[in-house]
Amino acid sequence: MTEDEFVTFKETLLTIDDALNNRLPKEFGDAYDIFLRDYGWHMRLEEHPNKLIPFMLRGNKAIDRHFIRQLRWSLFFLWTKATRRFPKRRKMINSAFKAHLRSDYTASVPLFLILSEGIFRDLCGEDLFTKGKKSKMENFTKRNPDLRIFPLISHIIDAVSNGDIIGLRFSDEESLKYPNVLSRNKILHGADLSYGTKVNSYKAISQFEFVVENVYKAVTNSFI
């Protein structure tokens, strides 16, 4: 582990520890956002943060291998679930997964980012990659007053969708500040010419899974 990775690990661990000890939804949301900001991956709701500590100790590559292994095992299940839940986007979903499986990562990365954005808008009526002054989930619940959303998921969605890494601009300063994060703007506007890697494709799938699983469950109250 490098010195910079150790500093990142220490800060992230303290936030996760605070979330676990206080057991408050907001702190859990902050922990998810910080992990995404520092490592570029979305933590799964069913995975206890303590399980990630051994990988964090070994550095970024160990974290990458862990999440890639998880997503590879569940890839076809996620594919099937996404096409069932969002049939009107079936063609693009199929294209994204097929591109990833044939290692065409320059195609799969933007496809998964576009799908994440479109599905989030379908579900919440809000823009995923736009930072706003108001809570996106608060706006959603105002429009759907009868819906009861599990607070933990609501805080996680808000923390991630209004967090540091949403809507990153083209500046080299921001890219250096968050080196492990996919910059949606730089990729989709043609400023990033080196994004097409296996790791980045899985990170885009991690973003897609966050929307298809966590956001879907939150706004539909469905765990099927």
C-alpha cells in the first residue's frame, strides 16, 4: 500500500466506522459516497463494510479485483433482471452487456453510463449526473407522498447522486483529485481517450447495478 492509499484508507475507514457505530442512515450514505469517491465502486447494500477492510489494506488493485469478481459472478443475473424491469431499454441493455463480454470496453462504458442516467430519470424524475441544491429523493417523495422509502436507501441515493464525484468537469485538477472515478462528462464528451479498460467497464456496471438495484428498490418498494 502506498502512502496516498494509506491516507485514503484511513479516512474512509473512519467514516465507515462512524456509520457502523452510530447506525444512522445519513452516516451510511456518507460512507457509501466516500467509498465511491475514493475507489470508484458502489458498495452493495447486502455487503457489510467491514468485509472490505482487508482489500482496502492491500490497496486499489485488491479493491478492483474484489468488485470485478463480485460483478462477474452476478453479471447474467443482473442482465436478466435489468431487461425484465426495464423492457423498453432492452435493446440498449443487451448491447451494453454484449459489448462488455466481447471486451469492447470503449462501447460498454458509455452505454452503461447512459443507461444509468436514463433509468434513474425514469425512476425518480431527476438527473443522476447533475448536482443540485435540493435532495433528489426529497423532490421525489414530494411528488409521491404516499410512498414510504426505507431511510437507509434514501440517504445512500442522495449521498451518491449529490456527492463529490457527480458532474465532474473536464479539469485536470478534478481528475487528479479523484483518479479512481469514471468521469462521465469527459467520457461522453470525447475528452477522455483512455477510458476503455476492463476495470472501467466493470465500474460502469457497478454504477448501472446501483441504479437497477438500489434505486429501483427504493422507489418501487420492491425487492423482487
